[in-house]
Amino acid sequence: MTNPEYKRLKEVIELLRDPEKGCPWDLEQTHETLLKYLLEECYEFIHSVETKNFKEMEEELGDILLQILLHSTIAKNNGEFTIESVCKRLADKMIHRHPHVFKEGKNNLSVTEVLDNWDNLKEKEKGKKKREIDESYLFFPAIMSSFKIGKKTQKIGFDWDDPSQVAYKVEEEWQELKEEILPQIHNRERIKEEFGDFLFSMVQLGRHIDIDPEEALRNANRKFLKRFNKMEDLMENSGVKFKDMNQKQMDVFWDKAKMMEKKGEL
């Protein structure tokens, strides 16, 4: 039975893309121009999950669905694919990649066994890659790419033995970065290269101590914003503004906000 609301939504999007009756903005969009909106909506959904705001989750999932339907409608008009073919392909893939559920009726597999089966079936479908780590590992945001590269090298045995070894590598990369920064004449390309090496090693340290670097950085960003907003409130209550203060004076309010956070007063 077709979901009536899904059917109505699909008709709404198709009308927006109608060459004669549609919306000028929607008609201008292509797969390429819509990419930034898909990214934005995904990050907005992540924020709604992190804040456990279920009304926002509902809205942001709708916005993501909008992007999926727009891409599918554009593709249909161009004779490339349809939302129905997208759904069929996904359903077929899920059934094929979960034989323990749909064929064998096994529900006693461990998560590791399920993931190994998934990878094996995926390799049979797509064929074995020519390289263990190819350019597909670079398709993601940089921190995620570094993490995935590290997970793959760990799987094939090319990795540090324990976190302490990675920590030494982080120290080594930090020293090399400092050596490039300290001279009066800077080589910007060398600094950028060493900075990248330092970030890469930090991501691998996070992996070894079972910390998702993206999640950790998002938490740090959130903590900074919380403190900064409190500092701004404290300054406003004292009748002062950023433009009237120097760094040392602002640090006084920052330290107050930091102390309030430690006491659980934020």
C-alpha cells in the first residue's frame, strides 16, 4: 500500500520541477548545484540528534528527503534513474548483504561477523580492488578520510602496536611543525605539509584510544561556544563590549566563564 503522504510529497516535488508550472529556482538546480544543500541538511540533522531535539530531527530528515527527491526527479527528467529504481536497488542490496536475516534465518551472529560478511559480499559484487587503499578513501571530509585510512591499515596489519607509539609519533610531528614555524622566514608550503602530518597523526591517536576525532572536535567546538557565550553575557552584564577591551581584559571574563562551567553553573 502506497503511503499517501509520500505520494503527495513526490507530486509536490515533481510540480516544482515542471517545465511550465514549476518554480524558477527549483528548475535551475542540477545534481551539482544541490550538493551543498545536501551536506548542510546532513549536518543540521547531526546537530538535532546530538541535542536530542526530536522535532528538529523530524524536520531535518524531511529536508534530507527533499534533496533525495529533487535529485531523483532531475534524474528522471534526464532519463538517468527514478526514485523507484533507487528504492529497488537499495532494497535488493540490503537483502543480498543480509543473508543471515533474509535467507539463513541466523540471528546469533556477532557484529564483527556481520561486518565481515558485508565486506565479503561487497567485494564479490564490485570485484576486488586493485589497491588496498584507493582514491575512494579521499571522498569524505578530511578527518573521516584519515580515520578510515587508519582503520584499513589496521585491518591489514600496517599499524602501531599501542597508543603510546602513536603518542610518540604525534610528538615527532609536533616537533617538525615547530621547526618550520620558529624560523623568521617561513616556508608556507612546508608548514602546511607538517601541519597536515600532525593532524593525521592526531586522528590515528584518537583511533587507537577509541575516540572518534570528529565527535571529539565537535564537542570541543560546542564547549568553546558555550564558554564564549557565557563570557559575552558576563561582559554585557558588566557594561563592556569587545571593541573596548584588549585580550588580557577579555581573558578575565573568559576565566570566569570557565570557572562557572567547572562548577556546573553554565
